[in-house]
Amino acid sequence: MKLLITGGAGFIGSAVVRLAVARGHHVVNLDALTYAACLDNVASVADSPLYSFEQADIRDRAALDRIFSEHQPDAVMHLAAESHVDRSIDGPGTFIDTNITGTYTLLEAARAYWQARGKPQDFRFHHISTDEVFGSLGPTGLFTETTAYDPHSPYSASKAASDHLVRAWHETYGLPVVMTNCSNNYGPYHFPEKLVPVVILNALAGQPIPVYGQGENIRDWLYVEDHADALLLVLQEGATGRSYNIGGENEARNIDLVQTICAILDRLRPADAPYASLITHVADRPGHDARYAIDPARIRDELGWRPSVTLEQGLERTVAWYLDNEDWWRALQSRDGVGARLGVKA
Ligand SMILES: NC(=O)c1ccc[n+]([C@@H]2O[C@H](COP(=O)([O-])OP(=O)(O)OC[C@H]3O[C@@H](n4cnc5c(N)ncnc54)[C@H](O)[C@@H]3O)[C@@H](O)[C@H]2O)c1
């Protein structure tokens, strides 16, 4: 297949690009190269004849029309987005522009391209979204594909709006879409402003490891390479117009996640004192959702997919990757806002 992947220089998008090329797909990576992008993430496939790169913004309709017409993709996998909740609290405008207006512009470009080709039913527009659109759970319960939307942050509200647009383009125009909502990803090439790399890199630097509030918030952690595998499966086997929740079957409290990372570092890179002694509780994020948890029944029962690693196995691989790839993360630490506490204005 020829895949047009948006956001392929980001964390999850680059994992999809690498896996798709490894599986013999042609990939066109479309990315605006914002602060969150890093072309080194796809360096391993950059010279492949299966790979090409287009620097473009998903809000730029003329650029999108040219790219569709030049590359003639069989499918779109849409991952480009502003993705950091804390940044969305400080500056929601770019989240509205990229996640809502950008998705609208991409949908319209895809629709025009699809209609001009005679509306092939095997075309796919795969929209990648988050479980944060469902809001927050209490101590029990799981998000299913029919859970009512109840987003709480500017980020999740903008992603919820984009999900609604994609559904509407299917219902109204018949565009063949599939949708996925996944839980928190972690793994190699995770930008150093997100929780897991922050813990690893602060620990290695001997700096305080910040934990928001008491660290009681629960997330379901999904290893990014498992996620990429699930996305390619949904793209090829998912039913048109259907959405699938993707989870890691790995619920953990933030404080337990941080303790686990510290224990792995104690083994792999022992220091004078246990790394957990650096854990520092800081002011909580405004509107911090208490618990996210995915019911993975649909993707498991209909498509036969399950995650391949436990949280402990995935974290061990992730910590080892950061220890081996210091050049990659050092270069990103000087980018705007990285290392600063964001999202406390509210
Ligand atoms: N990271 C997670 O845990 C997680 C969880 C659930 C869902 N998601 C979703 O998965 C997708 C990818 O997330 P990620 O963590 O890889 O994000 P990321 O921030 O690492 O990467 C986003 C990429 O999109 C590009 N981009 C941003 N605005 C753009 C624009 N206007 N035009 C073109 N490109 C643009 C950036 O340059 C970057 O390369 C997002 O849609 C996100 O909402 C992420």
C-alpha cells in the first residue's frame, strides 16, 4: 500500500513510519516539523526507496492537494497534532488550529482526491485519537467505543472535535474512515517533555523527578511499537466507519510508574543513592483526570490484537534505549519549553 502518514516526524507517527516501511509499504511522511518533530526519528528509513518526506502543514489546502495528486496514496494515517496537555493549558489556540481546522482541511483534501478517483471503497482515512476524549473514570469502569465524549482539557476537547468531524465526513460524504482512540504511549523517541522521558532524564541528571500532586492518577500504558502494530492492523482489517480503542492492558498509578522506572535505572545505571530519592511532589495539573482505562475487547475479539509487552518489559526497553541514545535526547533538550513546568496558569 502507499500510505500518506501525517505527523510522521513525531513520536508515534515515526514508529508507524518505521514499521510500515519495514513491512514493505510505500510511505509519504507529511509533517510541518514543529517543535515536537525530529527527523532523526525516521533516519533509519530515510534512504529507503519506499520512503519520501514532504514538509507541509495540514492547514495548507494547496500543499495538501499537490501532495495527494503527486503521490496518489491508497490510505491516509492522520497523526499530526499538537499533543501536549500542559501546552494546551498555556496556549490553546494552536490546538484549535491544528487539531480541528487542520483535520477539517485534511478531510476536505482527502475527500476531493477520493471523489476525483471515483470514490474507491478500499480507500482509507485512518484518524488516530486519544482515550482522553472520554474524560475521567472513577476507581472502576473502562472506556468502550460507545462511552460518551466528555473531554476536560483544551487538548482533549480539540481531539474530540476532530473525531466528530471524521465521523461526520463518513456519515455525510461516505468517506471510508476508520478511527482509533488509544491510551498513553511510551517508548523510544518519546519527546523529552513527556512524563516517562522526564523521569529518566531528570534521574540521570540527578535532578528532582517531578510527580504531579500525589501521583495517584492512573493511566493505561501502551508501548509505542505495539501501538504502531495495532494501527497498521486496524488500517488493513478494520471495518469502515468503525472505531477501535487500543490499550496496553497495563494500568498503573503515576507514582508506581515512576518508582518502576527508578528501580530499572538502579539496576542498569546504579548511582550513589536510589533514584527514587529524587522524587518530588509538585502542584497538580489543573483539571487533571483521575483515571483512564481502556476496554480492549473490540480490537481483541474482532481483529485478534493484543499488546506484546507488559509495562515492566516495555519500560525496561525504553530505559535501555534512552541510555543508548544520549545524542538524540540531548539535542532536543534545548528546544523551547522543554524542561520548564508548563500548564499551571489556570
Ligand atoms: N502520545 C500519546 O500518548 C498519545 C496518546 C493518544 C493519542 N495520541 C495521538 O497520536 C498522535 C501522535 O501523537 P504523538 O505523541 O506522536 O505527537 P507528537 O507531538 O510527538 O508529534 C506530532 C507531530 O505532528 C506534527 N505536526 C504538528 N502540527 C502539524 C501541522 N499543523 N501540520 C503538519 N504536521 C504537524 C509535528 O511536527 C510532530 O512531528 C496525535 O494525534 C495524538 O493526539 C497520542
